[in-house]
Amino acid sequence: MQLVDDADGALDSWARFCDLSDELFGGAGDLSAGPRLAPVVADLCARGLAELLRDQFIRSLEGIFRSNAVKKFWQQFHPYCNSSAVERIKFCVQENWPEDILSKALEDICLEKNYQEKCVLALVHSLQSYEDRSPHRKSKALDCSSSLMPRYQLMVSSVLLTTLPLSFPEILNVYFKKKLEELNIMMAGLDGSDPFDNHDLFERNSTSAWHSEMDIDGQEPGISESRNLVKNIGKVVRDLRYLGFTSMTEDSYSSAIIWLLKSKVHELAGDDYRIPVLGCVKKWIQAVPLKFLHAQLTYLGDSLDNESGSSGLKSPLASRPSSFPGIGVPSEALVRWHMRLEYFAYETLQDLRIGKLFEIIVDYPESSPAIEDLKQCLEYTGQHSKLVDSFISSLRYRLLTAGASTNDILHQYVSTIKALRTIDPTGVFLEAVGEPIRDYLRGRKDTIKCIVTMLTDGSGGNANGTGNAGDNLLEELNRDAENQENVDYDDHTNIDEKQAWLNAESWEPDPVEADPLKGSRNRRKIDILGLIVSIIGSKDQLVNEYRVMLAEKLLNKSDFDIDSDIRTLELLKIHFGESSMQKCEIMLNDLIDSKRTNSNIKTSLSKTSQTVGTVQEETELSHEVLDATIISSNFWPPIQTEDLTVPASVDQLLSDYAKRFHQIKTPRKLLWKKNLGTVKLELQFEDRSMQFTVAPVHAAIIMQFQEKPSWTSKTLATAIGVPVDSLNRKISFWTSKGVLTESVGPDADDPTFTVVDSTSDFNKNSTVNQLSERFQITEEEGESSIASVEEQLRKEMTVYEKFIIGMLTNFGSMTLDRIHNTLKMFCIAEPSYDKSLQQLQSFLSGLVSDEKLEMRDGSYLLRK
């Protein structure tokens, strides 16, 4: 009978508990049923039903929360979630979407949750009152009361997350992006101008204005619009966290901040590489995102001073409050954000600059600020390998192609060396980047010539004379000369003990990308000229090419002004050694001696004429018009000579000069190279005169027309002693200038050339309409008075052709290395074999072209 009474009492109490619970849940804000719940809960707890009533209470709340609050909450977002991609774009461009919907929906569901939490607290109080009345009885009521609220919070989060539409995170992203962009625009328009302008950064105390306006609880008045905007964002964040969307909310506003930061970096960076960007970005981070985050953390109660010691985070930023102007000592959460945002800014700017590194180096040194930004970014991120891979790819597709001239490639290589020297003084990454360029240039025939031109030409090697001064390798020679007196960087013998300790303390290991075969000392000083010479492989080849170009230049000079050439030679001697440049020095000395000899001979001839008292005939030439370049042929490159018969007056002038030279320089004699040099002419016609500077052969041609006005091609060729084909090429110069006219002669293969005397005939036949114009001419059609390095090599290697033919006859086929080693072993008598592997390969390629040899599977053999 007692058991039946206990069961009936329990059922009655349970029914009473359910009724009071329903009354409490449906009270629409009326919590009066709470106090009446205490005796019923105490009775059920006394019967051991504490866990059961707790579970029933939570299930009831869950059902009501799911059917009422959650369903209404998600219905607010159904139009967006059920729309297509195009329709979603229309939602995003609406001015107050999703702010209005999100704020209203969050407000409604938070009110419902808040009321249910009060209901939960009513039950908690009932359970706690029971425990207070029965402290001596061990019961599960205490455990139930302590776990009731956490279980309710877990239930709310679980219900919301299990019913979450897939598009809700996207809605949050849109909200935070729009709000942060709006905040950024507000601050950008502060004082009617952009406070982050590159030319006027933060000069108007915008930081302090931010501090006052962003301090939500501060006493100082600020800009109300931005303050209200931050408070509204903070309220949304608080409500979302209240509902259990903490992680999703942080991800959303984090991605929005990162998106805004990325947009700002792209906006500031642009395609102008002459202005530094990194400093602007860092100041913008402190002025907008960090102060927004500081205000949010303060508003949400998450701001915690580093001095409280609640966390083990030890950041270098934490000890530098000055890094956060207007904030004071930053919280650890803010320190984390600062580190995160700065790293992302460095990485974003680094990727932008690496993607445009080819253009940046093309504009170097004007683009030095962009290079400095990239250097700082790489020091922070350590992603040097990304730069190497990306830049090598750009080089191969944009520079190392058949359409790029060798001059352009060399200029880009020099700029690359200078730019990467700024980024990485050790030269580790330059080794990787420069190797493809060097390999490609070694395969170009005109590489040596272009390098020599860059070494000696003030225009940097450009034909138009407008090369960048920074590309002129002569500058590097100057720097080497200026640094000769400085202590060598690697000379440790002169370093005192204190300096040695300082060097040891500052020592750093080479990067992991470094080539272990090359020691650190080889990287400490990047020698631009040395890297350029390494393309050729041997300084002797470069010196020989320079010697040929210098000879060509000196022979074409119309005066003896060689000061710049002497300066260049002295600089080259510093880098390549005096012994290597000895022949070049003799060539320049020849011109200096020629100037002095010319002066002596002219003075002597003038005195002789005055003493004898002879009267100069009209057809005779004055000795003053002749300047001779007297060279020591043994020290000059081979000079290409052609037979040329000069007019009698000129021949007499040369003979008189040679006789006087022999008298002064006995036993030395002059051997004239009549086809070399320049001649200044003034041609006088009936009504005009024209001035020219031409080669001797052109002068010899036109001077023949003093004797008679018309010549046939063959007769004129015989008169000046040149082949007819050569004459026809040379005489085209005078026909192109309108001085001569060509007509058909008696023989179809023997045209007649006639002088154009009158102005009317001149206008008809000439392509030039200016009278009294001075024309300049150089050797055309690629002709040169000096044998090129290739021609000299071919001539020298001809001696070894019989050896090579004999070897291939005996051995059948031989590789390039084997032929090279065999020649070095057996050709030790004069002339001894001293050629490089590349020179031998070039000569063998010529034999293959002449069909004397053939190459098969990497081996050379006689052609059958």
C-alpha cells in the first residue's frame, strides 16, 4: 500500500512539474511560475528523479526553441539561400542588405533565447534550494543544477548548427565585407581627403581622431557615424557569439578584414614602382583594421592587458606599445591580429612584386623602391624560392627568346644582378636566377662583341646611344678603381680581435638554397663585371674582341683624340691585368706617337718648301691635309688590305711623307695601307658645293672625274685598281647622293657614270634636296678593315686541320673532348695548341659546314 501511495505521489508531482513547466514556457515573459516550481522540484529530487526532470526540461525547451525561434530565424534568409547565383548578386548590391535582415533576425532569436535562459535559471534555483535544505543528503540535484545551463547552451548551438543553411556563412561574409568597406571609406574621407595618400601620410593626427571615435566607452566625442557603425557591428558579433556561432563569426570577419587588406595592398601597389608601398600598408593596418579590432575586443569584453599575465604568449610586439599609436599597451589578442595582418600584407605585396619582377627590373634603378619593399617582404616571409621559380619562368618566356636582341638580354642581366644584389647581398639566389641567362648567352655568336661594347661605349651598348647609365659596365670599372685602396672584404689578416668577435657574432649560415659547392666567401661580394665575364668563360676571348674593336675604332678616327680610350684601357688593366692589355696599350701609344710624328714631319716639310722656294702648283696638295696613323703591325690585329691606286697628287703626297719619315726614323719605313682611313672632300659644281667624309676608295673614285666627266665601269675599275664588282658596290654611294648618274653604256655589262653638274639635274637624280650638306660615311655593307676574332681563329686553326683529318682517318670517329685532349697532347711544337673547347667546337662546326666532316651521335668523322 505504501508503494502505491509513493507512485501516486510521484505521478502527481511529475504532472505538476510538467504543468508548471508549460506555464513557464508559455508565459510570454511571465516568470511567476518559477517560485511555485521549487516544492515540486524538491519532491521529485527527494524521489531521485533529478536527472529525469532536467532532461525533460531541456527537451521541452528544445522543442519550443526549434519550432518557434529557429524556424523563424532561418526563414529570414530563405530568399537568398533559394536564389540563383545571379539573383544573389542583386541581393549583395542592395544598400542595407543583409544588415537589416540579419540585425532583426538576431534580435528576435536572442530575445527568445534570453527568456528561455531565465526559465533555466528558475529550475537551477529550485535545484539549488533543495540542496541548501538538505546539505547532509548526497544527491544528484547539485550535479544537475551545475550542468543545466551548459547543456542548454549546447542544445541551442546544436539545433542552430544542424539546421544551418549552407549559404549562411556566405551571408555573414557579405555583411562584414560591406560594413568594413563602409568603415574604411568613412576614414578615408576624414577631413575631406584620403589620410593614407602616399604623399601625405597621417600628417593630420588622424590616429588620435581614430582613437577618440573608435573608443566605444570613451568620454571624448568622436565621429558619430563611425562610432555607431562600430557599435552596430559589435552588437551583431555579440549576438552571433551568444548563439554559439563564435568560430563562424570569427572566420567571417577575419576573411572580411583579410579581403579589405588585400584590396588595399593592390590599390596602393598598382603599376607604379617608383613609390614605396610597404610603409603605407603598415600604417593603414594600424589605422583601420587594428583599431577596429581593438574597439570590437573592448566592446565584447575580450581586451586583456599583456601585464595581466593570463597567457603565455610572448610576442616582440607586446613589449613595444608604441607600435599601436592611440591604443596603449595592446592585448594579446590584438598582438596576434597585428602579427597575422602584417604577415598577410607582406605576403600579398611580395606576390604582387614577384609577379611583376620582370617589369620592375626593366625599369631599374627607377624601380628601386619596389625592390626595397620586396626585400623587406622576403626577409619577413622567407619565401625566396618563390621568387626564383617565378622569375626564371618569366625569363624563359619573355627574354630568352630568338626575338630578343643580345644587347637587351645583357642589359636585363645587368639590371637583374643589381636588383637581386639589393634583395640578397649573399648572391645565393642570383646564382640560380642568372644561370639560365648565362647558358643562353653562351649560345649567341655576338655575345662577346656586345659585352665589349657595353664595357667601352658610354651609351651602354645601344645603337641609338640612349642606353641607361646604370647598364654601362664602364661604371663598374670605375667603382673597382675607386675601391682599390679599400681593405679587401675577405682579408682577415688585418682585422683586430674586437672586430673578429663582432664578425663572429654577426655570422649567419648560408640559406638552404645555397650551392654547397660554392663557399660563402665567394658570395660576399657580387662582382657584376666578373659575372659578365663568366658568361664567356675566358677573359682572353674578351680581351681579343676588345682589341679588334679598339683597332677598328682607332683606324676610323679622323683625329687623335683618344683620352676616353686611354681611360677605358686603364680601367680594364685594373680588372684584367696589365699583361693582358699590353698590346692594346701599344695600339694607343701608336696613336700618341703618330700625333707627335705628324707634327714633326709637317713642320719639317714646310721648312723644306720654304728653303727650296718652290711654288706649289694648283693641282698639288698641301702637306697639311695629310694625317697619318702609324701603327706597329706586329701588335695590331690582322688588317685586311685591298689594292687601290690613288690619284697622282695623293700618291706624291704619301711618297714625300714616307721619305721624310724614313729620314727621321731610320731604318724604319712606312708601308701604306691605302684602303684604310678617312678622306674629307669638298666637291664644287657649277652652282653648289657639297662636303663629304668618305673612305679612301670613294675618294679615289670621285677624284677620277676631275680628269673627265664620264667613265665606264670597267675603265674606272682599271684606273683605281679594284675589281669591277667592288667598284659597282662602292660607286653606288655617289649615285645615291646625286653626285653621279648611271646610264647604259655600249656594253650592257659596262654602264657609264657621269657627273651631275647643274642644280636641275641634281634635283632630278638626287635623293637629297639640301645643298651644301655635309655627309658622313662609315664602312658600309658590314665591311671591316680589321679581321674579326672569328676570322682570326679560323686562320689560326687552319694549321691544325691536317692533324684533325689524320686523327679521324686513323680512329674513325672521335668526340669533341677526345679531339681537344689529343691536340693538347701532341701539338706542343710551334704553333702549340692553346685553344679552348668552345673555339675548337666552332672550328669543327665550320668544317662540317664546308662538308669536310660530319657529326653523328655526338662524334665527328670524315665525310665520305
